[in-house]
Amino acid sequence: MLGPRLPLAAALLLVASALSPARAEDLRTVVLETTPAGAAVYLGDKDSEPIATTPARLKLPPGEHLLIVVLDGYLDAVVPAVVPAASGRAAKKPVELDPVLMQAADATLEVRGEAPAGAVVVVDGEPKGELPLRLEVAPGPHQIQVLAGERALWDEWIEIDSGAEHVVTVSARPELEVPLDGPPTVRSPRPPLVVARVGPDFGWRDLAYDQPGDAANTPSFASRGLAAVRVEVELAPWRWSAKARPLWPLTLVVGGGFAPADRVVSGSNETDQFWRTTEVGLRYRYRLHRNVSLGGDAGWARLLWAFRGDQEEALPDADYQTVRLGLRGEGHVGPFTAWLTLDNRVVASGGSWPDRFRAADADGLGLRSGLSARMWRGRLEAGLEYALTSFGWSFQFETGDTYQARGATDRYDSLRVWVGGAY
């Protein structure tokens, strides 16, 4: 009577074995480390208890797994873990996952209150979910909206300090409960309307002729540093209007520097040198990522470096009026912004200096690199920038001319420091 039942029992045993948890000898060791350590590791979701604390040596069966790493004060990290099947000695070798660098949660925002079912909380243009809501955000200004269908129930700008917790309590505001024009729209935080900067600008000029003739008429020149006072204003008054939001990335930049006369003494010769700069242009920034922007600069610039005194006939006055066309990249990390700008200088005029030759042609290029930091909720700014502007000249002359040279390189370096305020 027992014989016929043996195949059935064996089959049930095989099915039960297949459905049972992996045997201990099938599990593989998975190594996971975090910076900083001490993070809780969850398997699949956070509904159950954590399975380990980093640095962790987990026991997982072969297959694909999802690990959730949680540490107070930091954003949750999701780590895919692929555990390959192995046997023998290979099965004893640990599977090492890439170390996880935890990202600090700069500030906490909590949105609570009452809203109709289906109302969505929108933070800085991104839907985040329904009330109540708690999430980590970067410090600084943020726009909080509550949208219900085609109605805006709540719209408020807030400022959150680094490491702080801010609570927004939503309540009915009849003045906002009006139909929107078309589908609900969401908005990004409004950048400053104006940024004003002022500080010293230290500049140097280095002029070298190519195959010069008489050294008395075409001498090379390397100045000592001149100290100028530079003022710059970045304006975007159209940011007052929400309807002009497509223009928000665009700003008008106006700046200029002035250096008092500096005396150059060479033997018995005394000559004063002057340095002036003026720039007017437009700057456009397109946000590729929360931390990366790409844009362009376009405008007009004037650079004047002139001489008055014993050597003014030999030392050439430079009065460049140029059209600037540049590409600008910016990186943003916390309160810091770094940038690199490369631009082409189309020389419209070089002043009276090219008139010394029968024909003259020039082109120019520029480079700027700097770093700034925003403080006091973004209202104060400090920065440092290095700028290089170089012009290449080609000349034509004939035998017997007073000024003879095949060309010249006219280079200007400057180092600028400033403080400023934003509104």
C-alpha cells in the first residue's frame, strides 16, 4: 500500500524544496560600505526591519536584489545588488558592491494642512505627492504650490536655512481658488532681480612685436600691475512677472573698471599709463541639471590702455572696441558656483595704434574662470575671477616706414575680487 505513494511523496518534497527559502550553503556574502558608516540597510522596502548596519556583510541568495540604505541626516540611497550564482570555492568569495557616498539632506520641508482629495503638492515646479508631505530639500528659496485640478489652492515662497526644518500649513485661500489659464502650470524658484558687485581688479599688459624693426619705435612692453576699482550689475527686471518666465534665465550685465594713473619710469623717461574697461551684454543660463548650467555671453566691450608722457609715441595706446561672443559653463555645489567662459573677440576698432602701419588686422579671444559663494540666504555674495584677453595682430609695412613689424601679440591678464548683494 505504501509503494504507489512514494513517487507522489518525492514529487511533493521536490516542490516544497523549490518553494522553501534558500539553504544556508546557497547564500553568498555581499559586502556593502557607506561613507559615513552606520547606515541601516533594508531589503526591498522599508516596511520591515533593517537587515544590517554598514559596514555590512549580508547573506543573500543568487539573483537580483534592491537594497535601501538609510541614515539620519542623509538622503536615502537605493543600491541594486546582483548576486551571481557560483559553486565551490567561487561561492565563498564575497560579492563587493561599490561603496556608497551618502548625500547630506541639507534641509527638511514639511507640508501639512487640508486640501481636497487628489490635490497635489508641487515644490519648485515638481509634483511631490499629496498632503501631508515631508521631504528633504536644498537650503534657499522654494516655491510651494497646492494644485487641485485646474485650481491653485496655495502658492507661497519660503526660505529655508541649511540644516533647518520648515513647516508649511496649507489652508483655504479663496483669492487663489481661481481657474488657471489652461492646464495647471508649475513654476521654478525666481532668481534674483538684481545682483550688484564691487571690488578691486588687478591688471597687467604684455605687448610683444613679431619681427620688429627699430627697437626705439616698436619696443616690447610689460607693465607692472595696475589696481582698478570695478563695478558690475546683473539685471533681470522681467523676473517680476510670472508671464515672463521664459526670459528668467536671461540677464543684462553692465560693468566697468577705472585705474588711476600710474607712472612708469625708464631712465630719464617718465610716462603715465591709464587703464579703463567697459562692458555691456546679455547672459543666458540654461539649467541642464540642479548642479550644472550652460549658457552664453554676448555683448560689447571696450578696453583702453593709454600712455601720456615721454614715451607715448613709442608705447602704443590700445583702445579696443570689440563684440564678445562666448560660451559659459557653470557648476553649483551648495552655496558655491564655479564657472569657465571662453569667448571670441571680434575687433571693431583697435584705436590709433594700427594706423602706424599701412594695414593692420586683428582677432581676439578671452577666457574667464572664477568661483563665488552666496551667504545669508543668498543675499550676499563674494567672488574671485581670473580673466585673460589676448589680441593677435598682423601688420603690413614698406622699407623706410617709421614703424616696422610683421605682427604683435597684445595680452591682458587681470585678477578680480568682489563682494556683492542680491535682491
